[in-house]
Amino acid sequence: MRAFSPSLERLAPWAAVVVLILLWEGLVRLFQVPSFIFPSALDAGRALIDYAGPIGKHSWQTFWTTLIGFGLGVVVGLALGITIGASRFLYNACYPLLVGFNAIPKVAFVPILVVWFGIGSVPAILTAFLICFFPIVVNVATGLATLEPEMEDVLRVLGARRIDVLLKVGLPRSLPYFFASLKVAITLAFVGTVVSETVASNQGIGYLMMSAGSQMRMGLVFAGLIVISAMAMVMYELFSWLEKRMTGWAHRGQR
Amino acid sequence: MTAFVEFDAVSHAYDGSGNAIEGIDLKIREGEFVAFVGPSGCGKSTFMKLCTGLQFPTQGAVRVAGEGVAGPLKISGMAFQNANLLPWRTTLDNVLLPLEIVQPYRQQFRKRREEFVGWARDLLETVGLADYADKYPWQLSGGMQQRASICRALIHRPQLLMLDEPFGALDAFTREELWCVLRDLWQAQRFTVILVTHDLREAAFLADTVYVMSRRPGRVVERREIDLPRPRPLEATYEKPFIELVQDLRSQIGDIRSS
């Protein structure tokens, strides 16, 4: 394979975005798709500017509900992951249950949450939480459970207690798994929030898209999509950067 | 003779599948270098766990330093075929790890850190890793990692060093180099060594006494004192007495395998 220069490689993702936008605009124009069915990139861009105020307000709502849900997911995911990862018994006991729980479409929880908490931010936060804690649990638990038995022997013979093994070896060792799961979890959290907002809220990007769609203002709907994916991408990159900073030793091959 | 490690009719079974080792009787002097050889699956690892108190015999008794083994034996250090160094710690910090765990060093770790670092650097220097103390394990070759692993096993100045095929994954030249490293360490410090290995030349070159184990359930079928003069130069392994000794041991193992 030909090697590309580093600067070209850095530009490549941006170039891909530009190509996608051009393709989008070109195809819509070529086939003369009406704007209320599939708006052109230009229409979406125009909506983004025209409705900058409401979009900003709603995306802020989506952003902070997502972050709270994600934060809860991290706390619960870590706690649960450490608990079941540190004990083979609990690992075997809880794993099938977790898998079963994860298989439930989280949108199915929204009506239940609405009954319990009413319409608004709380169901959005909880949906984001429910959808994003699973990968964190699985990754942390896997990181802990795959500890080499020899390493454990080396420490146990010195009189190490379980907590010592966990702190000195288990947790540092599972950090790369943890940070990798954060990247997945943050994007899932956005999915959770938006799904909940489209069903049961009167604020947030999900709600904005829903109501714009019902008025056939497809430009605005697509503007909403763009904002969500932009937010998710920024957060993904943030956690990806954090991962490299915190666990550089696990990524030595990629330097 | 007063035994440092004593096995008295020891058998061990993990579950209903029969004994892993059976009827082991042996005495190891303080400062003795013993090697265990045998076919794979002969319970050598079980033997190590019994010695260090990570497992307890289902029959018989294990005594170390005059006392029955009742729990993990902190006077022992262990090294395995995989160096098992922690990739987020430098070589130096890896070597220091046992001192963060074992008593009484654990409590003094913060206060005496400088002194401990001195121990670790001295130890690394004796195995030829002085310049690699601040490197990470993945920046080291396999042989260097194994040297560091042995340093980690020795940092808390154990009386008993347990080695489970420590050189098994290394190339022949590196392996012979490390034999000499271990020989010199042992000759300087005179801890007791229990070395489990597949390599007869390794066993004969390093050990005072070689025990040959049978297939599962593992029993000691032969105890052989190696009376080659010390210090043993590596060249001795290419001379006639040594070669005859190894051939003799080899034929015994062959008998066990074919029986």
C-alpha cells in the first residue's frame, strides 16, 4: 500500500466530509428531489443558520441530558464492572442477565419512564444511562477477569489481599478497556437521549426534529441530524484523546 | 541434615480426577539449588504451589523453615515462563512492586523509597539492566524482560526462589546467558532455589540436586546429586562428564515416557 504523507492523512477525514456534502447536494439536484422529501445540503445548511437560536437551545438541552446520563452510566458501569469482574462467581451469575437486559430495545423503556417520571429531561437522562452503561460494564469486567493467573500468584504469595491485586494490577490493566468503552458509550448516550426526546419531551434536538418533521420542514430535521452527529463526533474525539493520554502504554504499536 | 523445605508423603488432588502429585517425600537444605524435571503434566506447577502455600496438600505435610505451611509464604519469590511485567510501570517500578505489597516493607515504602530504589538499581545492575531501569517492559527484549522478572522475584530478599520454566520461551543463546546470570546471583546470595524445567542441560548445569518426576500422578522417581565442581563455567556443559550426565538423565525420562 502506498503511504500517504502525515499532513494528507490528517486532512483526509475533512475531505471525506466535503465529498459527502457535495455528493448529497449533487444527487438531490440531479434527481430534482423535492425539499419536503429530501432537502439538499444547502437547504439543511440554510435551516442551520436560520434557526440557529432554537437549534442552539435544543442542542444544549440534548447535550447536558446526554452528559448526565453518560455520567451516571460511567459511575454505575464502573461499579458494576468492577464488582462482577473481580469475582468469577458474580461474573457467571450476572452476565446472562446483563446480556438479556442489553437486548431489550431501550426505546421500549421510554413509556415506562414517562409513567414514572413524566415528560421531560428525566426520561431522556435515564434512557441515555440505560443504553450506555452496558459496554462500560462488559469492558471493565472483561479487563479484570482476564488477569493472568501467574501474575496473581506472584502477588498472592507475597500476601497480597484481593484489594491489592485489584488496585495494583486489575484496575490499571482494565483502564484501556474502560477508555475504549467510553468512546462507544458516549455515542450511544446521544442515541438514548434523542430517542427519548422524540417520544416524550418538549425540548431537545429529538423533539425539534419530531415537530419540524410533522410540519414537513425537512431542512430543519436534517439540520438536527447534523448537530447530533457533530456533538457525538466531538465527544468521541475528546474521549479518544483522553484514552491515548491516559493509557498510552497500551497503544504503543500505533505511534 | 536439617531441612529447609520438607515434603512428608505429600499428595495433592484438585478434584475427583485423581492425584496431580502423589507420595512426594523430600528434603531440601537451606541454600540448596534443586531442579525438577519431568514430562509435561507431571504436576510440577502443583508442586510449586504447595511449596509456596498457594495450595495445601490433600495428604501429608509440607514444612518450610521448620513450620507447617499454612498460607502464602512471603519468604518466597516467584518467576514464570512469561515475565508478566506490568506494561504501565517502568522496569524499576516493576521490580519495586513486591515491596509495595509484602510486609514489613509495605508500611515503610514511602519513607524508605530512596533506599528501596537503590536495592532495585543494584539488582538490575547485577543482571546487566542498569541502563534499562527507566524503560518500559515493551521496550525490552524477551531476555531482558525475564531478567527483570527475576529481579522482581528477588527484591524482597526471599529465602526461597521459585522458578517455573523461567527460560523456556527464550532462544538458546539468551537462555545460556541467563543461566550464568542466575548462577552468579545464587552464588552471591545463596538463597534456596527450586527450579522447574523441561531442559535437562539447564537442570544439570545449575542444580545441586535434580529430581526426576514421573507422569501424572507425579512422583519422584529419581534423585540425582550433581557433583560437578563449582563455580561451573558454561564451557563445562560441552565437556564429557556433563554430557554423560545429561544423557543418563535423558534416558531415564525416555523410560518414563515410554512406560
